[in-house]
Amino acid sequence: MEKSEILKRFNDMVPGTLMETLNIQYVDVDAEAGMVKATMPVNPRVHQPMGLLHGGASAALAESLGSASSCLYADPSEYAVLGIEISCNHIRSKKEGTVTATAQILHKGRSTHLWEIRIEDEEGKLVSHCKLTNMIVPLKA
């Protein structure tokens, strides 16, 4: 499948979900390298009370990206991709602008995928470093 087709498929899943609420957009993919990128604006919709990017919004970005990324290898018509563990270290605060998350596959097994997700600011500075484990479950007939 072509890059533009994959991005369209991922972005077509956004309406009516948390990804729409957070305005997450999938912007780049390299299926051969196991890499997917998405962006999220940082504004009051994703702030915590101190006016900073909420760690939960960063975690939602990471899990959304990593789960969609597993669909590169697990056809959603045949498999459910279920996030079973996420870990995020929040390194730097962010008040406004845009963050870009890059998911890179670390392990592609038959029943689990492990993704590293780096969330960076516009200058490429690390905001959060996340790890996501997805379980790949065959859909019942």
C-alpha cells in the first residue's frame, strides 16, 4: 500500500474518537522501516491546570500512534490491536505549539508488538519518551 493510502486510512479512523478531540493527525509513514508520525497541537484543550501539556494527552497521543502503527502489520479486518501496557517519561514541559510523535517498532511478533514513541517539540527537543506494548488478537469468525 502506498504512503498516501496508509495515511488516509489512519486519518479516516480519527473522526468521532479521542484522536479527533485532541486534533491528532497522522502525517508520515514508512511501512518498510516500521515508522509512523503524528502531530498534536498544544493549546488549552490539552493543558493541565498549570497551563502545560497534560501527561495524559501525551500518553493518549503515544497510544493512538502506536496502536494505529500496529495496523501496518495486523490487518484490522482480521485482527484487533489492543494496547496492554504503556509507559511514558515526561522530560520537558510545553505550553503551546505543536508536538510531533514518532513511533518506531522495536519488536514485531505474531501476538505482540513493542513500539518506542518519541514526542518532540518543533525544535526536535524531547518532550516525552514512551513505550507501548500491543497485543494482536485474531477476530473471531
